[in-house]
Amino acid sequence: MGKRIYINAFEMNCVCHQSPGLWTHPEDQSDRYKDLDYWVELAQLLEHGRFDGLFLADVLGIYDVYQNDKSACIRQAAQVPVNDPILLISAMAKATKHLGFGVTCSTTYEHPYTFARRMSTLDHLTQGRIAWNIVTSYLESAAKNLGLDEQLRHSERYEIAEEYMEVCYKLWEGSWEDDAVVKDREGKIFTDPNKVHEINHNGKYFRVPGIHLCEPSPQRTPVLYQAGASAKGREFAAKHAECIFTSFPSVETAAQYVKKIRDLVKKQGRDPKSILIFNLFTPIVGATEEEAWEKYQNLSRHISYEGALALLGGWTGIDFSQYDPDQVIEYVETNAVQSAVEKFTKANPNKQWTVRELAKFVGIGGAGPVEVGTPQQIADALEYWIEVTGIDGFNIAYATTPGTFKDFVELVVPELQKRGVLKKEYDEGTYREKLFGKGKARLLDDHHGSIYRKRLIQP
């Protein structure tokens, strides 16, 4: 029996999330993203397949770097139109019992005071099944539409994120004591005011003097995901993340990252095994190998070259329209997602990518690996990634939805369960307990956020 594999579905409240052009495939239903029934049906499918969670991506701008224009992005539905992901969760949680929900929210553009309330509310309504994917945002278009002249520098976005986390920890962990809510009907006291504390935060970017508006939720702090893979992102993850999402295209680059991040986690005084690392993965599954490859070839005919480069332009800050399709790309430092450039250049010097190859690769499933084969071959690939890289699980991206997820649930999940690497039943408890074990509903004691809990009873 191999190491347990953790599985999330990777989705976004938009059309063709990571596979630009595949909305044209006759079996794709991603244009149902506006239909709440679609999301409820998907959540139920994933729970049936014993997925750990549904990981919802988000952006606050559009991909207008390619040709220095919005047209390609809009024409190809490259993550626009895009709706708010948070509003989906209550309905999906009502229709399921165990599935966790990870939602992407930016530290750059929303005030932590209101955000903390929103997440506590969701944690209450889902009975502790909420995770937050912490991002600092990277699109210039988002910055301009939210009142800035230009995108903040990469380093400053992480400085803001550090203080943002401090405010959130103070609100979630340090404002209300566990027994503050007494519900004393005879004494007519719902909450003991002596056990609810102002956080008195006065920092460089935020000033929050008062109390958290919510009583403690099942997890207090939601499970913390983080997806930054740049040097700054790795430092941030080592301090704050409980789960890390990566999208490396090869086992070599992933293995290098895993070693670096676990070393950084150890330097933070945390157990390096206390974080779970998920890599992006897109499976194309068939009952036979021939059927799988026929399916892949059919999907490939729907890839949008300009849609793929529109996404890449937004991720990297590079306008790929200025290059010949057969030109080899080289590392260029940008103010967008720096790791998106590195993973195809510096991190894997033995592979040279042309623009055309890169567009085709990204066209199905985004920047992560795509595996084509039988259920046994897909399971072999997943186990190989786990063994060689040291990651813990995967965010499964779709080529078509819900088809990719349905194939995985019906064909791959039974194979993984037969091998003893995927659970057959859910454990009880919160999302954090399902990931890390019974009795671990709150942040671990060696996590940075726990220091704010320890200050609860101090004046």
C-alpha cells in the first residue's frame, strides 16, 4: 500500500477554466457556470468520488497582455466572463456532507475586517468545511479597475499580505475566547463581554481597533492554501500555508520545489510534514489506451492558440504575440506571476519551449502535466508523482466538464481505492480534521497564527 493521495477538483466560476477553446467541444458544459444546479451536481459527483475538496480559483481582472488588448481574452472566454466564487459555496455545502471548499481571495484589494467576517460566516454555515487560497493578485487590469494607476510591485504585495494575515489571525484567533458565548437565558446574557477582545491593530496598511464580528467558527481560521511559488511566495507559504498548490509541468521541477519548501517550513519552526502539497494534474482517461489517445486528439482539435497565449500573457506578464510561434522562450523577470515564467525556463533548463509548443501544452489543463491513458496508467502516474516528488496530492483540472471529473470518479477512483491510496469513506470532522486528523480542527500549535490564540487571555 502506497502513501495516501489527496485529491481536489480545480474549478473556477467561469467558462473553460484552464483549457481555452474547449468550451466548443460538444460534451463540455462549462457554459453552465451561471446555473447553480451545475455546481450542486458537481459537488455531489466529487463527494461520491471521495474528493477531499473543490478548489475554486478566481481573478479580479482580465487577461489583456496578449496583443496589448482584451479582444482575444473575451473572444475565447479565457477566464472571462467570471463570477464570484464565494456565492456558490452555501448551496454546494447544503447538498453535501463532507466535501471541503477552497476559495481564492486576494489580500491586495479587500479589507481584512470584512473578509474575516465573510469567511467565518462560511465556516459556520458549512460546519467547518472552508479553506482560503491566499493570493496577492497579479493582473494589471485588476489594479487599474480597483483604483490604482498600476499594479503594486511583487514585493509590496507580499508585504501587504503579511499584515493582512496578522489582522485576520487577530480577528479569528484572538478576539473571542472559546467560551465567550454563554447563552444564559435566565441571566439574559448571550455573550460574556469580558471574553471578547478588541484587537487594537494599527499597522502600515490597516487599522482595525475593534472586535471580530463573528463568534468562533468550527475552525476559527479556515484551512490555509497558498499558491505562490516565487522566492517571496515560498517564504510566505512556509510561514502561513497548511496546503500549497503548485502547477509544475515535470517531476524534476516539482521535486526541487518540494525540497526547498519543506526546508523553509522547518526553518520556521514547523514540522515540514505538516503541510500538504498539491500539484495541478489533468487526466485524459479511456477504458483502453487507444480510446484515451483518441479522446486526447479529439480534445486537441478544440484548443485555442490565442486563448492559451492570452492566459499565458496574464500569468507571465509577457505579450507572446510579439514572438514567432517557433521562437524559443527565455526567462524574463516580470511583475506578474514570476514562478509562471521560471517553471518553463530557469527551473527546467533541459527543456526548451517554443511559443507554439507552450500554447498547445497550456491549451489542455493549464500549466500542469497532462496524462493520457487507462485508469491503471493514470493511477500509476499519480503514484509516481507522489513517490518521486514528495507531493501529497493533486488539483485535478478538467479538459471538459463535468466529463473529465466524471471519468476520473468512475474509472480512476476505484483503481486508486483498490490500491489503498484513496479513502473509501470520509472521516468525520472539519475540513482541517479530514486533512490532518481527528482533533485538529484548529491551527496546529507550531503554526504562526497560533500565537494570536495564545494571547487570548492576556490584557
